[in-house]
Amino acid sequence: MPPDASVRLSYALAAVCDDLFAATEPYGEDDGVVRSLTTEHAIAVLLIGHQTKVITVLQLSYAG
């Protein structure tokens, strides 16, 4: 991933830490556990650990 796209993704992931539901969209059924994060060039599928306060990137797709 080029540096510019990587930086944008990093800022978007930081925004998820600040406000999960404002920064992401439901992925499939809105269960609040699997969410989608979209930037200009990347889409990340995230697993949200509400009790552990951990966000895991399940899948990352880049389209340049």
C-alpha cells in the first residue's frame, strides 16, 4: 500500500478508537461486532471486542 493510502487508513483507524459507530458502517447484519471501515483507497473489515476494547482487522482490501 502506498504511504499516502496507509496514512489515511491509520487516521481512519484512530477515528474508530474515538467513536466506533460514527467512523464505521455495519458489515452484513448490524450486530455491533463486525464493522466496515472505508477510506478513499481501502476497505477494512473489523472485529470489535467491546469488553476487551480490542479492534482486530479481519480483512484489508486496497484498490489503487
